[in-house]
Amino acid sequence: MADERDGTEHRVLRVNQLDAAQLDEEIIHLLRNQLNKAFHYFEAGVLTKYEAELNAVLRFLVWRFSVYSSNSTIGQRMLNMKYTSAGSTVSLLQKLLFGFCIVGIPYIRERSIDIKGITDRILDLNSIWRYVNVGEKLFQFASVLNFLIFLQKGKYPSLLERVLGIHPVFAQRQSIRQVSFDFMTRELLWHGFAEFVFFLLPLINIHKLKNLLVRRFSSPASLDKQPSIKVACHECGICNEPPTAPHQGLCGHVFCYYCIKANSLADLSFPCPLCGSPMGDDIIPVECTVALEVT
């Protein structure tokens, strides 16, 4: 009963809490991308000028329809989690402070240069800004220390949650997953077969196997004809594109250098795909300047 009162019965795993925080960041990133697309055809610099304000509005909307209304962030709701405070619901003051910390403080940080410029014209506040910089470094150090404590205790993943006294718990009791023996057997067999295939594929000469199948189930297109110089010089017989660095074999047909060289290195007995004769090792460069068709 004591565990139920302090909320430890529904405490979530550390990885679930980190996954929820990552999902929240991804949601903000997706919303910002959609906003950038919406302002894509506006005048250049409009979005950049008001970027801090638009980011604050996005964070406010996310906070308003997540933590404020349902005591959980969007990422926590997706993972069946919610915030609790000492075994009870989160108070209105805690929600407002949470909203100010995730909306107001990032906005002030993004506009810090502008704010500093305005205050410098009115008052000399350099000493105050130095204290602010020191406070930011102390906050970063405290955040790292809090994360180390979180890895050990599994509670309060962020410094903000520790200060406010709120931490995530399961919204509903997690049911025990039951996986049938037949399903587990199929998965093990499939994973074993997949690992065997991934191990075997690099040992197979795909080019040579392809050439054997082509020779077995197709007949050469011009077995009893001389090559058409015009077609051969304007189209590679392997990739059917204009030849790059044209070269020809013993049969006289013209191919891209990379096409014919790659296939010859992969298969020493690679035949010409147009006439079926062996290509040989004498692959020489040619100049495709003849425009007449020879039959």
C-alpha cells in the first residue's frame, strides 16, 4: 500500500522517459518544418525576423493542449504516461511554471542579444549579464548532475521536473505481454534465415550469374549481322544510354568503358550482349564520329 501512495507502482522505465522527451523534441521539429513550408513563398527574411516569436507560439500551443489540459506531454501521451506530483495530480501553479520554463525562458534566450542591446542603451547592466552567463553555466552543470542522478534513481529526468516536483508515471497499468510460442518460433526462424542470406549474398558473383541467365534464356539480337556503326556509337549495348568514354571489344560493338570493364572484371567469360561473341581482353577506345549505317 505504501508503494501505491507514493506512486512507485506505476513508475516507468528510464528509457520510456527518455523516449517521451525525444518524441516531444521531434514534434516541435516537425511543426517548425511545416511552418517553414507555409512561409516558403513569402518575402525572404519574414520568417527569420519573427522566428523567436513563432517558436514561442508553437511551444505555447503544444504546452496548452498537452501538459495544461491533460497533465502529460504529447510524447508521454503516446507512451501511456502522465505527470504526477507526490502521488496526486499536478497543480495549476506547477503547470503555469512548467509552461513559463519551456516557453518563456527559451524565448528570452533567443532574444537575449536584442534585449541586451535595448538595456545597454538605457542602463549599464553588464554586471547583471555576467551573472546571467554564470547562472546559465551553473544550470548546465546542474542539468548534467541531475541526469546522472536520474540514471541511478530513475526519477526526474530533467532538472525542471525535479525543481517543480513532478515526474512521469504510467497513466494506466501496463498489461503483461503474452507472445505465443508459434509466433516466437517463426520470428527466430525468419531472423536466422535473414542472417544466413545476408552472409551469403556478398559471396555470390551477381554479375556472372546474371550473364549466365541472359545467355541461357535469350538469343543474341544480331547474331548473323554486322554491327550497325551508327547505333553502336550512339547507344551502349549494356545500359542503353549514350556511351561514356566509348570502348569496343573484338566484336566491334561500342559500350561505355565503365559498363564493359565492370562486367569483364566480374565475369572473365562475359560475352557481348548484342552478338554473343566473347569480348576478350582487348578493349580499345573508339571515336564515335561515323554517322553512316553499315549493314
